[in-house]
Amino acid sequence: MDCTKHVLIIGSGPNAVKASELETSFDAIVVINNAWRIRSDWTHLIFPYDFPEERWPQEIQSSQTVITEKEFVPIQNDYGGFIYAGATMAFTAGYWVLGAFKPSHISFIGCDMYYPKRGKTHFYGKGTADPLREDISLMSLKAKSNRFFCMAHEQACNVGNLSDGPSKLTFPRISSTTSWPETPNLRNDLIFEALKREKDLGYFDISGRYWENLDKYDCKEIKKIDNIWEQVF
């Protein structure tokens, strides 16, 4: 996987369909849940344990791989676990790509976690706003987005958002896969503080199923860490 330099991650937002217009200049194309329908040349399909089997592709080519919690839970744990990283598939896919490929560039599209009150919420119509559910790991999507960007930056990986509409992602906007803006100034002191607090707090569940042990976690303590991540840019 050392040759995998540029990875495209496709979510299920309404503008995810624009991914079909992008040139095939990626070393890997990772599709989340239903997004395998957008491009037939995807290389990896990633989904959670409760993704209905009837929504899986009927045929999977030899060049394509399915990624489940067996593969992504250990890698997300390497980056601090789901409570700190954010337990929704856009972030989970991002961390899996960071750990599995060690890429130089990651482009996101259709992962904006923005849900209009009217019209489509997903490229296929109406869907569940998973990232907006009440969850201790998703109290601040801005914090989780900033955290991912900082983790990628630490690995010398550029991260950009190809979507052109409203977005909860804080990544720099990119209009192509060949033009990348300069990295925003990062507050290394705050990054260090946030990571130290995470380690000291020790909120971690090796199974990834933190929701089965919610009595172990204090939302107020998680919010304190989120507040730091929100300020790192």
C-alpha cells in the first residue's frame, strides 16, 4: 500500500454525484455505504456493522475490497478511538485511509454532514442524518473535523474538500485534485494540550462499541476537549 498516494473518499451527500465527473487520477477510491453506486471503479467499500446487506453491491470485482469493523476499528483505535475521533463513517473512513494507506493526499466529496430541511439530504433522496444524532462522540463536528485534519497533517498528508456547498467539514476547499491550498496555521500548543487531555482522560473502548458502556464517560469532560480542538486553526 506504500504506492497509494492520493485517495478519494466519497460519501452520500447530494453533491457526491459530482464524483462521477472526476478524472480517474486516484490511487484508491473509497466509497462509504451507498456511495458505491456513484462510480463503478471504486476500490474499497467501507460500511458499519448495521449497513443492510440488501444495499451491498451484487457483484464485487477482484480489484475491489470490502472494509468492515474488523478492519477499521483497530485502525481508528490507533488514532485515539471513536469517542475522540467521532463515530460517523466520514471520519471513520478518513482514519482508516490514514492508517491503511499512509497517503500524501485525501480528497473528500459528499461527506459534508449538512442536511437541508427541503430537498434531498442524500444523493439517492432522503436519508438518516447519522452525524446529527445525539452521541457523545459527535457533540462538535467542527472539533472532530479539526482533529482529523491535524492527525493527517502530522502524517504529512494534505486533506481537502471537493464539495462546493455548505459543509460541516473544516478542511480547505479544493476545486481540483491537482491544486492544493497552503495548510492553515495550526496551534501546536493546543493540539498538544488536546491530545494530552485525551490520554489523561483515557476514554477508550477496544471493541469500538463505546455506546454499550456509556456510564463510563462524562460528556462535560469530552466537551472540554472538543472546545480545544475547535480552536486549533
